[in-house]
Amino acid sequence: MRLRTPLALLGAALLVLVGPPLLTTGSGAESGTHIPGLRLMVPNTPGGGYDITARTAAKDAEDAGLTGSVEVFNLPGAGGTVGLTRLVNERGNGKLAMSMGLGVVGAVRSNHAPRTLADTTPIARLTEEQDVVVVAKDSPYRTIDDLVTAWKAAPGRLPVGGGSSPGGPDHLAPMLMARAVGIAPKDVNYIPFDGGGELLASILGSKVAFGVSGVGEYRDQIEAGELRLLAVTGPERVPGLDAPTLKESGYDVEFTNWRGVVAPPGLTDAERGKLVRLLEALHDSKEWQASMKRNGWDDAFLTGDEFGAFLAAEDERVVSVLKELGL
């Protein structure tokens, strides 16, 4: 026993000396961004824009040492409103957040959802991106003009697929396109899918004449030659992709989508502050900056109350556009 007692004391002393660096190094603890057990919900199917954004953000935060492992899980349904209801019901849970965007704003309206984004805690808007107009590689439409000519001749016979419910970005973009080319939006045969991942199979299988979704969702398939890119919806061409904007093609449409993160209601100021600090640190990391460039995402960072005000304004905008389009 005389030998074991000094050894035990020595071991305890070493634990005291070694312990703190092991707990803090690379975990984000020193900067106040470490959230043990953090879970990030994706309210649509794997492969869509919310999914890609969430998984990219989780990996980049881990790689940058901002926090520990982040669990990303999917809870699809009703354009994101199933996930939204789950989020709101997790009141006071500071270890849960949800990836979302304009699609959820529209789905709340089109589905008359019982919960709205006003019931959540706004954390941050992360990115903005253009939509792309794509067809299968063997489609007869080689240019945006080819597609528009056929679409105008028989709008009901050319189904367009989008990865969002009515009122979401992949619905609003083709409706604005239709109006610009002289097609009544109510005559458009729009088929909604629960995210870009679900839509992809229908485009590749020519079950829809063309699809509209985010550039980051389909960039790999475009570069691999599986999809033919006809046009982009934003104000400028997307670097690295050979396609005109709708405006330069003669169609008066300019449209972009955005994505962000919200959390359950009822968080303490400390819990909300930690989530905001984590995303601020992620935004400033070299890992996230590289991911934005790779995916063709534009920086649209906005946090807290300012993001909350933006969400309220987007809700009003969606209602206004839908009324303007007669939808």
C-alpha cells in the first residue's frame, strides 16, 4: 500500500495537468461554440438543398474544430412543415436546430401549416444561390429557347418538376418564367417533389420535361454530363458553368433562393447566443468559405433579430407573389 499511494497521487496530478487541454483543444470550448450532442434536422429527403447545406455545415464545423460531432437527420414531409412542427414542439431544446429556407416559408402558406417560422428562434441566414433550369442529357431541348418554344406551344403537356411545395423557390421560379414568356401561371403543369434529391430521378428518367432546383444540388450531375443546364435564374452567370442567365436570354426573370438555420422556441439567451456564435465562427472558417465557392453559394450571412425580421418580410413577399401570379 505504501508503494501504491504515491503512484495514485502522481496519476491524479497528471490527470489534472493533462485534462484541460484534452477537453478544450479542437472542440470550440475556448471560443464558446462547443454544443455537446447538437442535432441538425433536415426537413426534406436526402440529397436536397437543405440536406447538402446541413451536412456541409456540420462537417465544416467539425473539421474547423468549432464543436464536436453534429448529428444530421432527415424528417421529410409536407414541404418541410412536418419538420417545422417537430422543431416547434421541442420548445427549450438548445441542442436542436433545423436547416431551412424559402421553401419552408412557401410550404407554410400553401399547406396552411399550424406552425409557422414566427414560432421558431431565428439563428442565421447562411447562403443565397441561383436556381438552375435543367433537362436530362438526352432531352430534345438543347437551349433555353428550344424549351420555351415547346412550352409555349403546349404548357400543360410539358410538366416541370421542382424540389419545393407551391410557394417555394422551385415553384416560384418557373411560375415567374411562365409569366415572362406569355404562359398563364395557372396553365403550368407543376409537379412538386420533397427536395431536389427526390426530383433528380424524375429529371434523369424524363418523367418531367425540365426541372428547376438549386445550383448546389445539381452541380455534380451537370459537370458529369448527366444533366444539361439550359439557364440560371440569377443576375449573373455561375462561374464554372456554361449557361446564360434568363435575362440575357431575353426573359425578364431574376430570382434567387436562400437557406438558413432556425431553432426551437423558448431558448435562453445563452443557448441562442451559443448557436449564433457557432454559425458566426463557421461563417468565418476557411472550410466553409471553400464549401460556398465549391457549391456556387453566395454569402448571405445574417443573424438573430435581423434574420427574424427578414423571415417576416419573406413571408409577406411569398404571399404577394402568389397573389400577383393568381395562385
